[in-house]
Amino acid sequence: MVLIYIIIVNPSSGNGNARSLWTKVERHLKKKHVQYDVLIGGSEASAREFVWQKMKEVKVKAVAIIGGDGTVNAILQDVVHTDVAIAVLPAGSGNDIARIFGLTYHPGQFVDQLLTARKRKQIDVLKVNTSYGLTVTGTGLDADIAERINRAFYKKWFNKMGAGTFNYAIGTILSSLVFKPFKSTIMIDNDKFVSDETWLIACGNTSSYGGGLVICPYAHPIDGVLDITMLHTVKRTNILFRLFPALLRGNPVLTHGVTYKKGKIVTIHTDRPISIMVDGEQIGTTPVQITVHAKALQLILTT
């Protein structure tokens, strides 16, 4: 069976430089006479269909993704629990995956590491109801912030300036002013937590989201457990003036009203449907079950 690489390019990711990055990657691939198929643009559904069909037709050595965390999340759904590795050349607004794993932004180095796959690592993934995720799933305020940012008119402006963190700052301010806390019942393995005033529940496979905001500081993507940060019983003003600065400093667990736990299975029920996001993408509403699948993804480290 023919052995090829699959390339997924999302020109609409981040500041729009994915296409120019692809031009440079393509030049390196052709110079090395690499056999590949590429899909440029289209919806996340069409990208998934492209990868899935190719995996049926030929032997795929790896899927290279030139795009943001949302594009990675889309492709993740079809390569989890397979021997097909992914490699990521970051071109998004947040690029949390690149930051966490120290991935290169240089096309030449990216191609070299893609082809040699010397630094290939098995990492954990989240399963959020029926979807997979790589970084953090948020329920509540953080999901509301992500949803607000994704539809904001200012997102592209800040992305073009390379200032994606400002998206989260503005989204946090706006959402914090209007979001209403909710009642929740949370099961973490066999432990039960009940809160009449919950603001957010973040379950992390990795430590950060939102372009580098550290929400689960002790999370590690190869330890086989979830890190859970719960924000509850705090004043609205404390979110803006204490929690958000703590996220920037990387120590939210020191903030009043934060409970931090670890576990393998998290089930969340709420008194009203609450938005859920994973890897910055809104995927539905509560109730939700989040589990960790240990070493379920093959990632090529391009450092």
C-alpha cells in the first residue's frame, strides 16, 4: 500500500498566514520528493472527511496540520486510537498546543521533524461526551467567553496584530458583566461536589487555554489524569480583578473561591443548560461527562 502524508491547511486560521506557511512547506516537501495529498480551505467537516477517506484508501504516515487549535481539534476526532501521528505547524490565534509542546513555527524545521518523526510521543486526550479534545474543556464562564470571542468582530483585528490575548481580555470583561452563575453537581471519580453558585469548571489535559492563560497549572498530558479547576462563590468583581490577573500569572489555585482536584472521570449536571467548549470550540451544553484516554494520540514534536 502507498505510504503518503496528508496535509491540512486552514487559510482562515489566526492571522491568515497559513497559506504562506504552506507555500514554504510545499517547497521543502517537493525538494525532498515527498509523496503527499493536500487540502487547502473548506470546512472542518470537509477536512475530516478528506482525512478519513485517505486513511481508508492509502497508508497514511502522518497528518500535518497548518492551522490553529480548532483545526487540530477537528482532525483529532479521526486519528485518536490509531497509529497515524499528527504534526502541527501553528497558524492560529491562541496556538496553545504549540506553546504547551514547544512546537516550531519554522516551515523548514517542521518538515524535517515531520519526515524523521524522531520525536514522536504518545499523549493523553480528553473525551467530552462523544467528542475528543487535546487541551482543556470548559463549562460555564470560560465557554461563554470562548463563544463570545469566536463571533466577535474584533477577533480578526487582534489576530492580524499578533495580539490574540487581547481577544480573551475583552471577552472576559464582557462575559463577566452578564454571565449568571449556575447550580452544579460534580462527580470526580467517587467524590461529589455541590455548588449553588458555580462560575466555571475547567478540566485540563494540559495547563492552559485562551492563548496562554493557565487554568490547570499542574496538568500534564502524559499522566493519565484530569486536572479540575472549579470557580464558585465569588463576587463578580473578583473575577475581573483577581481571577483574570491570576490566570495571567499562572496561579489561579491561589485565588479565593477556587477548588482544584484531580481525577479520571468527571460528570457535571447543572440547573440549566450551560455551554461546553473544548480546545476553544463550543460543542454543546450540559450535562457532560469528561474522561481521559491515556496515550491515545501520536504527536510529532517539532521542537
